[in-house]
Amino acid sequence: MLPINVLALALLAPGAISTPLQPGRRQTSLSSFIQSESSVALQGVLDNIGANGSKVSGASSGIVVASPSKVNPDYFYTWTRDGALTLKALIDAFIAGDSSLESTIQEYIDAQAQLQAVSNPSGDLSDGSGLGEPKFEVNITAFTGDWGRPQRDGPALRATALIAYGNHLVSAGETSTVKSNIWPIVQNDLNYVAQYWNQTGFDLWEEIEGSSFFTIAAQHRALVEGSAFASSLDESCTGCDSQAPQLLCFLQDFWNGTAVISNLANDGRSGLDANSLISTIQAFDPEAACDDTTFQPCSERALSNHKLVVDSFRSLYSINSGKSAGSAVAIGRYAEDTYQGGNPWYLATLAAAEQLYDALYQWDKQGSLSIGQTSLPFFQALDSSTATGNYSSSSSTYSSLTSAVKTYADGFVSIVQQYTPSNGSLAEQFTRDDGTPTSAGDLTWSYAAFLTAGDRRSGTVPSSWGSSTANEVPSQCSGSSASGSYSTPSVGSW
Ligand SMILES: *[C@@H]1O[C@H](CO)[C@@H](O)[C@H](O)[C@H]1NC(C)=O
Ligand SMILES: *[C@@H]1O[C@H](CO)[C@@H](O)[C@H](O)[C@H]1NC(C)=O
Ligand SMILES: *[C@@H]1O[C@H](CO)[C@@H](O)[C@H](O)[C@H]1NC(C)=O
Ligand SMILES: *[C@@H]1O[C@H](CO)[C@@H](O)[C@H](O)[C@H]1NC(C)=O
Ligand SMILES: *[C@@H]1O[C@H](CO)[C@@H](O)[C@H](O)[C@H]1NC(C)=O
Ligand SMILES: *[C@@H]1O[C@H](CO)[C@@H](O)[C@H](O)[C@H]1NC(C)=O
């Protein structure tokens, strides 16, 4: 059934969408896939978290293993980034009502309290440098082999995850638990960001040493919400307040007028990279307007970039052949990629969908959709008759365009559906030639990406991170740093 549906999508040539599509079999079938696959994905995440996860025997309590795969590739480690993104998804699901996840969340936090104190090849906790270590052994000891280190996104992402749970506990009146079990970990991570953001590091794909858009975007967000979190605990984060505007300032440097250049480094690449799609979903704030400065999913910049990134994969992979502009395709990390075959990734294809679900949420919330010259090509690929303007949600143009965006977003998830094996397992990649799952199997981040994309599609969104208080770019950027202090967190009792 699916190939026919995908064919139907491919036939939606630009201009063909003049009236809203009626929900039909394709939608029903995609929805039921999302429902069943979300259960597989949640179990897939839990199976990869120690000590009880069924696929990661040997991992300590609360340790998120990247994948059970131990050879070609060996991912049997815990990465700060993957773990934090995964736990943010679980914490949001917990807050949305799945109370069964709370002990996993608490075990994760306890494991982070231990990990922060582990001296490692990036350094140690005395000056914070050890917090930039990208990965550890699953028994909470240092990984001492060669690696692309440091990676400065990890502390920011972990702070964002812990703040989400901390805010929830504060509103439930459990401030003292937050102060003893969460704040000391978050404080170290925020101080790390404020101190080291203006130094180079490796990107989220662990290949490029330079400045990564994803890292700066994640760090900006963490400092903004970190400041408010500190205040809610009668604590302070002076480095958050002094550095956040400078991070926002630097973030603008990655924009070239039509796209995000994902790494500022001498890397010989075009700059178009799923890094930027994952950044916009990390920056998503359900209370925000379509701000360009923070690259909100519905911003003109993020939409223009979405089109250029997606189009960079359109003619790259055989499995994308015949899919014209405005129809979804399989997405990889970046066009020049050769790692493990340089194939499409499930989490990158899902990020392309998730950005658009986020944008639909934002337009719906503000009751209008505004199109200027920057985002016009994105919309014209969906409907060639689109003109610039501000369309109120009561207009037919708004209905037809948002419906086209929804169909387009669903197209990316349909591609994931097409290349997901019948048991629902999600590897890291699927081959560019025929879509066979490849590289590490049961990738935790693939499952987490499925969960968040499914939630955004159904309108379940995380809390605001306060972006509207932090979207004004200083008139002049300056390189800076705030030195912070670090202390060993204790493992709390809950
Ligand atoms: C893991 O198993 C132990 C021992 O049965 C239990 O105490 C703990 O709550 C479990 N953790 C999770 C997250 O279920
Ligand atoms: C932790 O795991 C590493 C890698 O498997 C192993 O070399 C080391 O001996 C373990 N350390 C402890 C304390 O168990
Ligand atoms: C921005 O960068 C992208 C990717 O390298 C390129 O395709 C595009 O033409 C650039 N835009 C401008 C205005 O330079
Ligand atoms: C679009 O119109 C709405 C409703 O009139 C208004 O609130 C909004 O500010 C306008 N947006 C832009 C970008 O002009
Ligand atoms: C699920 O299917 C994939 C692809 O056929 C396979 O590699 C994997 O081992 C299966 N997983 C389980 C738990 O059966
Ligand atoms: C430090 O910040 C300045 C000002 O934004 C910027 O020009 C420079 O590239 C940054 N360097 C690094 C390594 O972040």
C-alpha cells in the first residue's frame, strides 16, 4: 500500500494544491503507523537505558547507551548529547502525562551527577573543562581513546533537559528537591556554557572543529532558560545573563541570506546540513512569534533554509529520484557525507518533518501566516501561485498553504514509514540506493526523534523557553566569556 501512497505524493506537482486536501486513506494509514511506531520507539529508548534496559546489559543505572551495536560501528557508549536529547523527549512525555517515566528520569539525573565528576581526556570538573567530553563508557568511567573533543553542545542540552524536569517539580512545590538534586548539575553546565561558548569545538557529527550552529543555538537557549530557572530557585546565573545576548549575536553570523551555514570552519562543504534543521527544532518555542533571530521553525529564515537543505538531498540519493520540488525526500546529514556510506538518516528525515509541524503550530497559534521574499521560494515549491503577504487564518490562502505544508511534512514521515522494517526497529541510516536499514541498529536518537516528531504532529508541544525575552540582537557582537565555578554534585535522594 505504501508505494502507491508515496507515488500519490510525488504526483502533487507544484500548483496542484489549490484546495485543502481531504483526509484520506494516506493520512489514516500514516496516523496508524505513527501510533504503532511511537510505542516501538518508546520501548526502543527504554531498552537502551541502563541498568534495566533489555538491550544494554552492563550499562549503569540511568546511562543512555547510543545503540546496542558493539561492532561496525561500536556505539556502546553514552554520549552527553544523545542522552540529553533523548531524556528531553522522555521528560516532555512525562510532563504530558506518562508518569511511568519518572524513575528513568531520576536515574538519568543521578547518573549525570556522577558523570560530571569523571576526569577525562577533555579535562575535569575543577575548571569545567571535563564537561565538554562527548562520550563515556557505559559504566560511568572515562573513554580514553582518540575522539573529536571537546563537543560543547552536551552541557547545554543536558541543562535544557534537566531544567524542563526542574521547572515541573518547582510548579509542583518541590523546590527543595530541585535545589539539592538538579540545580548543582545545571549550574555546572550553565557555567561551562558561559565560560567556553566562544571557543571552537567539534560539531554534533563529531567531524568538524570550528563553530557549529547547533552548538551555539543550543547554548543560547540553555542560558536563557537557565537564567529564569535560577531565579525561580532564588539562585542566580550571572554568566547566563551576561553571555546570552552575545550568543544570539554570534548566531546571526551563520546566516548567509538564504541558508544557514552550519559550520564556520574551513571544511570545504556547502554548509547545508541537517544540523540546521535539528537546531530549529531545538530552538522551537511554542510561545514565540516567527522570529528570524532565534531561527524559529516558522521564521522566514528557517523555511528558506529548510528548502535549500532538503533540495541538497533531492538528486543525491537514488531513492529520491523522480521526486520534484515540494515533495518530501529522504534526508541525510549533509551532501558531502561518506560516513557508513553517507546515507539518509531517520533522525534527519524526521527533523525535516518536525520543523514543519512546529511551524504549523506557531501559525495556528498566532492566527496568521506571513510570507516575505525570504520564505517565498519555500511556499512556491508547494504552490507556484503563492505571493508574499500576510494571510489570516480565516483566509482560503492560509488554509490551502497550511494544508500543503502539513502534507509536505507528512511526506517525510511517510518516507521513514516506507523504510522502517516491519518490526519497527530504527537503525541510524537507510541506504541511499534501496533504503535498507544500515549502520548502528536500534539507535536511541532515531527513536527519540520519532517520538518528538509524532508529538509535534499531534500538537503536543514542550514548554516555552522564554525566547521572546531573548530575541533582540545586540548592535555589536563581541567575543567574551564569563568564568564560573564548579562543584561536584551529590547524587540525590528523591
Ligand atoms: C530498575 O530495576 C530496579 C531493580 O528492580 C528498580 O529498583 C528500578 O526502579 C528500575 N528502574 C527503572 C527505571 O525502572
Ligand atoms: C568500565 O568499562 C570499561 C570498558 O568496558 C572497562 O575497561 C573498565 O574496566 C570498567 N571499569 C569498571 C570500574 O568496571
Ligand atoms: C548560502 O549558502 C548556500 C549553501 O552554500 C548557497 O546555496 C546559497 O547560494 C548562499 N546564499 C547566498 C545569498 O549567498
Ligand atoms: C499579520 O496579520 C496579523 C493579524 O492582522 C497581525 O497580528 C500580524 O502582526 C501580521 N504579521 C505581520 C508579519 O505583518
Ligand atoms: C527487526 O528487523 C531488523 C531488520 O529486518 C533486524 O535487523 C532486527 O534484528 C529486528 N529486530 C528484532 C528485535 O527482531
Ligand atoms: C567569538 O565571538 C565573536 C563575536 O561574535 C565571533 O566573531 C568569533 O567567531 C567567536 N569565536 C568562536 C570560536 O566562537
